[in-house]
Amino acid sequence: MPDRGGGPSGPRMRVGRPSRRVRTLLLTLGVLAVLAMLFVMFAGFWTDWLWYRSVKYSSVFTTTLWSKIGLFAVFGLLMAVAVGVNIWLAHRLRPPLSAMSMEQQNLDRYRMGIAPYKKWILLGITALVGLIAGASAAGQWRTWLMWVNGVPFGQKDPQFGLDVAFYAFDLPWYRFLLGFGFAAAVLGLIAAALTHYLYGGLRVTSPGARATAAATGHLSVLLGIFVALKAVAYWLDRYGLAVKSSDFKAAGNWTGLRYVDANAYLPAKTILFFIAAICAVLFFATLWRRTWQLPVIGFGLMVLSAILIGGLYPAIVQKFQVDPNEQKKESPYIAKNIDATRKAYGIQDAKVTDYSGKGKTSEQVPKEQLRKDAEAQASYRVIDPNVVGPTFDQLQRQRKYYQFPTTLDVDRYKDANGKVQDTVIGLRELDLDGIPKRNWINDHFTYTHGYGAITAKGTGTDPKADPAGSPDFTESGLPTKGMLGEYQQRIYYGEKTQQYSIVGGPQKELDYEADGEKTTSYEGNSGVNLSNPVNRAAYAVAFSEPQILYSGAIGEGSRILYNRTPKERVEAVAPWLTIDGDAYPAVVDGKIKWIVDAYTTSNGYPYASRTTLGDTTADSLTAANNQRAVVAQENQVNYIRNSVKATVDAYDGSVQLYQWDEKDPVLETWMNAFPGTVKKKSEISTELREHMRYPQDLFKVQRELMTRYHVESPSQFYSGSDVWQVPNDPTNKEKNSVPPYYLSLKMPGDKEQKFSLTTTFTPAGRPNLGAFMAVDADATSDSYGSIRVLNVKSEVPGPQQVQSELNGDPEVAEFVRNLRGTDSDIVYGNLLTVPMNDGFLYIEPVYVKGGSANYPLLKKVGVQYNRNIVFKDTLSEAFDAIFGAEADSPEQPPTEPDQPPSTDPTVQQALEDAQNALERGEEALKKQDWQAYGEAQKDLADALKRATDAEAKAREEEIGNKSGDKAADKAGDKAGDKNGDKNGG
């Protein structure tokens, strides 16, 4: 047989080129793969654009996008040019070929290998460094926008006399430019050096000159640029001292200049600037001198100066000038730090007053008066929103597919008599885990929303409820009815609503189940329309759900809802804000609105000490529920303002941003960057403002700063003799800080209660009460945001001590013993601290969980005043026991002698109308139909007024016909009119 090229093992198989069909198939698959990758990238971009357009904040998307694109393009191109030009220039300056040394012979094969691909390699390297630099620069879009749109603060730093805006807006951008310049210089230097080495401009082992004149000049210029940038860095470092953080043993985390900074580091930086500038000139001079001698000497001098002047000299000043008399030396700088920190955190106007802490006794004040004072001092919220979440869930969930948050919220609503009262509120949101049958249609089409806001009085339980100890619900049922009147009860956006839903199309939604199944179809304008096949394909890719593309449940009018929690919606439309951890609901203008507090922050306020938001705002509530943690853009800040209050409609998801702090320069800067996104404060409706309140996270930051910065004396601050601490939550076993509490109370000197946010302090390392702090939290109040601190001057038990004394009380011990064997546990509610009569009144509700009702029910109330403790079934009984006096019974109006019934037909009709209104009111009260009850009360008042007016008119006519002593008649008339008015009212 003919030889086919086989070896001993047999003939070889010839591997030919793939057939045309295979090549076509591979090419097609490759094109499809590229198109698929491009579409995945497009889907993310397109769905983001559609979402921003749906919430009417497309300008935020476009401004952010163009800022990123611009920064990416400009700085990516600059970096690519910096590296590419230096490679090209080094290649152009390569020496002519000469006798080949061993070093050059080894490099020759690399030169020959890359020779055919030089252009492609150059393009590849420059493109790579350009992409990396551009991506890094795009992340600086916030810094860029703040620099471009910055406005002055109107405040100057005490060291350099520059406006604070320079440190907050300008300096961060200059530092970014400097860092980019360093990176470009270093990469250009490395690229040029490698190219010179590859083409013989630099030699490492060859005899003779180590570098050609061209390579020497090229590299010296690059080194000169680097050193010049170092000179600029030294100059900027001078200003950086005003915002530099350091560890100061007298103040912990310190920001700003100290004595050694102002008298050693500052002049050292100035000297080093001039040395570096001279050194840079020496490097540039190498272009003419062609020698490295002077630049190397200059560079060595700069390094030695940095060590001696920038390091050793400040250490000597600290050791021999500052340490022997530190308090005197540092006092002027401590004063600057105190002033700046108090301004930066909005606590400069906090009013600190001395407070005895020893309450008045019955020997000083009658016990009946003490009892009255206690009743009037506060609206004691014994229904703890942090405890009764499971109770709401058990009693008002109604269906398994609903749920309530673990932690509820406190708000203010008017009762049937028009009196504003503290109210606990929670929304009945959707719970997918409770859906009877889980599938894609049920999860995303049928079960789409929650239903109704549930409210309860904060001041007590329902005396008629079964089981006893249940909240006194003022809005309840499904659908809900009560004091809130008519409002849109469907909840499509909430704290627990995190899945996407597709609504408004051919598939009906379950509305609620009450006397049969009710269905609905979404009629809001929220979400993105899925009628467009491109939109459907994009969302199918974005959500990795192919059924979105072809499902028959999606049709004309279908809209997809996502990003449904209030905090993530506000964060998305205002990515420059820091979001408070607690969004809370309010029924406003016939709608459920989520109210979200948002902050503008900065870490560039000179001399103001920094704080870590994540640590400062953590407490026992955030430890148990991380959804209440602050959503921070910058974790380390030294300036914060509650500049924006936002709302999110629970039905249509619309987001509104309102300017709250009209003097905040940071907010004004962002409003310049994103015009039209924030509405004026004047556009907040009166009803909405009534439900706004002082934010918790800001208050927690301020109280942490107040532990040290309540003192204004530098010597006292330095000694640390009056440092406070936030106590641990006595009702929590973990070592977490006590959360602040909303409470309506009267501070000393106030004539009426104010809705406030309160907290306590203990001296550092001590358990006794050190201070009490409250801020006016009512957004409608003229004194909103005013902080008052009571500095306790006597030995008063702190929260931990009160809790320990309560646990050791014999009545409490007996109560605990009686619960043994019943599978029940005690749950302690919020320990409320209320200042009263120069002392403090502690109130703590005690709940029982377990037994037949495995959810917390209020069973007892503990009260402590002047080291006396009582433990009773109700707060009223506890007050009776601790003050030794009962509450006054309601005053009865004086009665008049029996008179014959009036025969006036107007009076008779009015009385009949009053009787009818009274009966209707009683009937509505039984049904808990608060709207009908309110209408009946209004009709009753109107009827009684008509009867009173008619009787008064008849009496006047009768008196006019009488004769006698006119003076006596007039006196009798006045007395009669007065009694008639009382009876009529």
C-alpha cells in the first residue's frame, strides 16, 4: 500500500479546516453571544431609565449618567494620553543600533517579537490604563458635582480664614486631581523607563553610560513633574490640617489643628513646599545640564527635610513644649474644636440648665397636688411600639398573607373629641410566606398589596377587650374603620414589600377577604408599562424571569412595580442624601404617606470632630432589626443636617422631596446640581406637617456628641470631669444603647405638653442619672428642634438602677412567681423618664407573653418617684399608690331647681333632635363606626345649642315684661343666663 505518512503506529490522520457550514455556525453563535451580552448590558441601563422616568426623576438619572460618562471619558483619555505619549516618545528617542552587548542580545528577541504588533500593543496598553483610570474617576461624580455647584457656607475657619465651602467642596476635588496627577506621572515614568530599557536607552549591566542623553532628559522631566506634584501636595496638606483626624487623649477622636500642628507641622509643610519646588526645577534643568547630580542631591535633601522638619521637629515640639503644659497650650485649639463641632452638628443652641433631681415630697407639696402634677406632666405612652408589634399582628392580621412590622411607630392623631393624642400605628402589609399556594402568578400577580393602617391609643389599653391588656384600637378591622375616616387603604409600597408585582393587566388582584373574596385592578400610574415587547424583554433579563417575556397574564395596561420600600425609593431618587433608619407611615389628605427623613452630610467641616454614623446610631432596636439602620452615603461625617423630608405614597409610590432646612449650603449645592428635584418647604401641606417629627438618627448623633460637647469650657473639656455616656437599654439583655423615645411631656417651665424626643445620660462609668435631654419634635411648633438638657446635680438613680430596683420589688417578685409553670414570660416595655417637680418620674409598662395568648399583653405598670416604687395593674392605680391620693372625679355642672318643661315648639324640636343624635351616637359607638359617631356628636351639639338659644330668647322676653327693681332684675338676668348657658353646654 502507498505510504500515507504514517509512523510505526500507523497512518496519521489529517486534520483539515472546518467546513463552511461549521464556520458559519460558529460565526453565528459568536455573533449571538456578543449580541446577548450587549442586550444584558442594555437591559440594565434601559430598566433603570424606565424606572427613573416612571417616578418623574429622570433628571437625576441623566445628570448622574452624564457626569459619570464625562469623568470617565476625560480622565480615561488623559491617562491614556499620558502613558501612550511617554511610550511613543521613549520609542522615538531610542538610540541607533550599535555593537550588541550580552544585555542587548537578550533584549533583541523581545524587540523582534513585538515589532510587528507595536501599534496594537501601544493601543492595548493605553486603552487598559485609560479604562481603569476612567472607571475610577467616574466614581468621583459626587465630588465633581459638589465642586462645580458649591455655594459658600458664610462661615470661615479660624486658622486660614477660608470659607468652609473650600474644605467641604473644593479641597476633596483638588485632592482627587492631585492623586490622578501622581498616578499619571508614576505610570508614565514606569512606561517610559521600560520602553527606554527595551530599546537600549537605559542599560543595567552593560559597560559605559547607563542612560542616553535623550533618556536622561525624558525621565528627568517626568521625575520633575512628580516632585512638582509633591510640592502641591505639601501646600494642600497645610489646609488639610484643619480637617485632619488624630487621636487626642483628652478628647478621643480629634479633628482640626492642635498646638503642634499650628506651630510645627504648618511651618514644616510650607518649608517642604519650597524645597520640593526647587527640587523640581533641578530635575527640569537636567534637560540642559544632562547630569543627575544636582537633582539627586536636591531629592535627597527633600527626603531628609521631610524626616527632620516634617517628623522629628514636631515630635520635639510635642515632647518639650506641649506635654509639660498641655492644657494651657491646647486650650485655644480645644475652644475652636468645641465651637466648630457644636455648629456642625446643630447643637450650638442647646440649652443646658442645672436640675436638682430630688423630687418634692408630700411634706413640701400636698399629695393631691403631686397627683395632679403627675397626671398633667406627660401623656404617658404605656403602649410600647417596640413591644406590641406581635400583638397587632395577632389581633389585626386577619389573614395569613398579611403582616405587621416588629417595631411600630408613634404618631399623633385627634380622638373623637378633637384632642390630639399619642398614637401607635402600623400598616397591614403583604406577607408572601403566608400565601396559601406559592407560585409565580400568586406571588407577583394575585397577592400584590397590603390593606389598611391600624392605630391604637398610646396611653392605655381597652378596658372591655378580651384578652385583657390588649391595645385600645382606634382604627381596626378589614377593611379598617375608625377615627381616620375615608382614605386609600391599599398598600403597594411598604417596609416589608420587597418583591416585584405586575398589576393593572388582565390578571385580577386579590384585594381582601371579608364576607367573600374581593378583587381589584391597580389604577395608579406607578411602575413601568410592560405593553412594549422591548420593555418585557429587558425586565425578563433584568429579573432573570423569562416568563415576563411570554406570560399571557401580562397584557395591555400591565405595569411592573419594584423598588418598593420607602427608603430605597428615596435613596434612588436622591443618591446624594443619607437616609434615616426609620420611615414611618401617616394618613394624610386621604392617603397613606410614608415620611422619610433624609440628611445632607460632609466630612470636611474644619475643626469639627468626626463621628461614625453606623456606630453612633446603633441601639437596642437596630441590633434587633437591621432594617432600622441608617442608610449612609458617608459613614464618617463631621457635619449633618436634616435638610430634606421626603414622602412616599403607599398606593402609587410617588416620591416627593421637600426642602426642610432652608439655610443648609450642602442642600443648596445639591439643588443646583439637580434642579427641580426638591420642592420648597412652603409646599408642605398643613396636615402633612402635623405628622412630621424630629428624626431619631439625627437625635442619636447629637446626643452622642452632647456627652462631651455639652461643656463649653476648654479646661473642663480637657479634664473630662463632666463626661456623660448613653446608658445601655435596661430592658435589653444585650449591651446596646437605650433608644430615644417619643413622648408628649412638659419640660420645666413649660405650660403645656409638647411632642418630644427624649433620652437620658449617666456619668461616665457611673450608673446614676447624669442628665436628661429632650428636643421639641413637633414640626408645627415654633420651637421645633430646640434642645434642652437638664444637668442633674444630685445623686439620682439611673435607668439601670431603677430597673434593678423594680426587679427586686416584692410585688414584682410575687408576680414573677405566679407566672412560673404557665409558660409565660415577662416583657419589659420602654422605661420612660419624665422630669417633674425638680425630680424624675419613671414609668415602665410590663407585658406578659405566653399562656393562651402567645403575644405581649399589658398587665402591670411600674412607677418610681423619689426612690419609692409601686407595681400596679394600671397607671392610675400606680399614681394613687405612690402619691397617696386618688385622682379627682370629673366636676359635675351645677344644677338648677326643677322647672316646668318648656312649651316652646323650637325648644321641643331641638330636644327631640338631640335625643335622636344621642341614640345614633351610642349605636355608632357599639359598632366602632367612628365617622358616624363624630357626625352624631356634631348633630347633638348643634341641637343643644338651638335649644339653649331658644330658651335664652324666651327668658329675655319674659324678663322684659316684668317691673320692679331694675338693678335687681339685671343681676337676676345675668345669673339666670349664666346657669342657662352651663346647662345648655
